[in-house]
Amino acid sequence: MVDAKTPEPPSLYAAREPVFPKKVYGKFRNLKWLIMAVTLGVYYLTPWIRWDRGPNLPDQAVLVDLAHRRFFFFWIEIWPHEFYFIAGLLVMAGLGLFLFTSALGRVWCGYTCPQTVWTDLFILVERWIEGDRNARLRLHRQKKWDLRKLRLRLTKWFVWLLIGAATGGAWVFYFTDAPTLMRDLLMLSAHPVAYTTIAILTATTFFFGGIAREQVCTYACPWPRIQAAMIDEDTLIVGYRDWRGEPRKHSEAVKEGEPQGDCIDCMACVNVCPVGIDIRDGQQLECITCALCIDACDDIMEKIGKPRGLIDYMALTDETRERAGHAPKPIMQHILRPRTLMYTSLWSLVGILLVFALFVRPDIEMTVAPVRNPIFVTLADGSIRNTYEVRLLNKHGDDRPFRLSVTGDPAVRMQLEGTAYDTVSVPADSTKLQRLYLVAAPGAAAAQTKRSDIRLWVEDISNGERAYKNTVFNGKEQ
């Protein structure tokens, strides 16, 4: 039995301390505003850009057409069998992330990650409605829900919901014609999947950007744990020059008449941090390298007549050099080093290969699938017949006549099911499945050989472009 006087063990769970970043001005804050405007503008406006592809194709510039299993990006059209283009883009995205992290730390997280961009937007709305840091802190600590607090919170949540709905709405517009879907949504006649998707994305955007915020970056995102493998002593990250700032003005280490560091312990760097850390404690897992603490510290340094750069982008090698009294390395020496050059070379190589594959791919293609049941049929006159399923792909914006032919054994003749000719019409920007028969006379070599190599050809009569596929003809084994 546990004694009632025995103290309870300390809790291993620390409750979340809400973060209310203070408004800050500076070059990094302006850069973040610019990136937020550009990225959100691209996301919300892209589905409404038109691109004329002809009368038989959609005119939306960027469209993921799941119904027809195609992806349109301006003048580029990706078919299901060309998924290697998407895989290549994902590889480039991964290499780009490695490149930027090895050069500048978590710069992706601090400036262009969707979680950061939408959180920045939600904090901006919160600041407009509830006030800056001190006003929001007072409202948070106010236990009584009076009319003012209720009005401010409901107004803020309503605007957040509007942003979430716009986010979910913009997402579904990428999968169907945007003007048509917008009309159907307003007329309440859209497919239930559209409403469900918008509702889910509205709720997740509201929660991740407005409620969870930095918790997503700290606990849900795996990148803070991976980034350690990407950075080294030459990576530029946000750091504090403690050899210049310490001891602080209000530190107990400072005695009367003794020199003190440049840091006056004003907490400006902590108050503007969107994840609520103190960069003066060193590089931490939570830091997203947004550099807002640099803007805040530089502003204070100017006001007290001290040099800027107490908090700055720096590398570990710079720390060693500056402590020894030497100047830091030039920025380009940090960026242009073997690791970043390797990532840049791989990224460029993948990009060049994708562009090359894009320009050399044919506008007509075919696939051939022999019918295996039965492998062959013996006709009344002793001829051997094989059956094939041929799928013809026409990537042009108009109907095209395709001529089929066979080479390999002159004694093998071709027949198309449903027509007496060797030509079929393939609709614009679509595929056509055509059954084809190859017949070998009784005395032909192909009829008397178990497997004979043959080649099926398709020719676009309109422009003479050709494509082929190799297959086999199955005969009687002698």
C-alpha cells in the first residue's frame, strides 16, 4: 500500500505553451511575405489559367484528369504509362530539398513549406483581429469569456474557416474544370466527393495552421530528425555569436565596472520566434531557420548603437574562425562545396534526362498482347492463326488514320477484326483497342516453328510517323 505522504512522481508530459509571435520588420520578414504571396497566389490561381489545346481537349492549363487518367501541364500531357515523368519530378524535389538543406539548413521549412506558409497567414489574421503579441497574450490569459473575447475569437475562427475552405476548394479545382466545378458547388449540384474533400481539407487546414501550428513541425514532421544527415560544419544556419554577446547585461556574471557583451537580454529574438525557442541556447531541433530572430536582433542592435549580426546565418567553421579573431569565409565558399555540387549535378542530370525524354517521345504508340487461350488455332486449310490485342495510342488533338502491318516472315498475312482493310481510325487524344489476326500458310516456316519473331508496325498516314512492337508467332512444333 502506497503511503499517502509519498510524493507523486514527476510527470513526463509537459503541457504546450502557446506561442504568440510578435510582429517584426526586416529583410527576412519581407522575404517571407513575398514568398507567401507568390506561393499562395500560384496555388489559388493556377486552376483558373486557361490553355487552348484544341476542340477535343480540356482548356485548363494544369489539370489532373483522373477520369481519363492523364495529367495536363500547359503544353505537356502525361499519360499513365509515362508516370516516370512524375517519378522524375519527385526525385528532383527530393534532391532539391537535400541541396537546400545542405547549403542553408531548414530553409525550406522556414520559407516555403506549406505548413509554414499557411501558419504565417493564420498568424497574420490573428494579429489583425486580436492585436500584437501582448494583446493576444492578455486575451489568452483572460479566463472569463466576455462578449469581447467571444467576438474576437469567433471572428478569427470564421476567417480561418474561410481560408481553409478556399484551400480545399482550390485543391479540388486541380482535378476537374474549375469554372464548371465552381458553378456546380454554388448550385449544390457537385459530386459528394467534392464537398467531402473540401470539408476535410478545410478542417485540416484550420487545425494545422490555426491550432497545431509549430507542433506539426516539431512532432509530426520527420524532416527535423533527417536534416542532421544533410548538414555539416559548413552549412549556413541561424546562430548566436555568444562570444560577442556574453555575458549579457542583466547576467549575474556581470559585475560593476566589468565589460559586458552586446546582448542586453531584451528577449526580442524569443518573442518573434514562431516556434517559441531561444536561439541563444544554440541550434535546436525546433528551429525552422526562418531568420525572424535575425531581423529582431538587428533592429535592437541599431537602436543601442551596436553592430548588426549578433544573430546571423553562420557555419560552425565561421564560429571557430571568429573566436580566433579571423573573418568568416565568404558565403559562396560555404555554398559551393563537394556535397552541394554533387546534389546540384544529380538534380541537373535528372532534369536534363526528363527534358530529353519529353522531346523524343513519339506522338503515336502501340502495345501488343498475344491472346494465350488458345495459343494458336488451326484453320480448315491447315493454316495457323494467332490472335493479338493491339492498343493504339493517338496523342494528337484530332482523329488520325493508322495503318497496321507485319514484318518478319513474308508468308504471314494480317487480318483486322471488323474491317477488310489494314487501316483503323483512332479518335483524338485517346486509345483504341483493335483485335488483330496473323495467319501463316501450312507450308510457311512460321507455321512449322514453335516460336518465330515478328514485328508489328503502326503508321500515322497523316504525317508518316511510325512505331513498332516486337512479338512472337506461335506455330506447330515439328
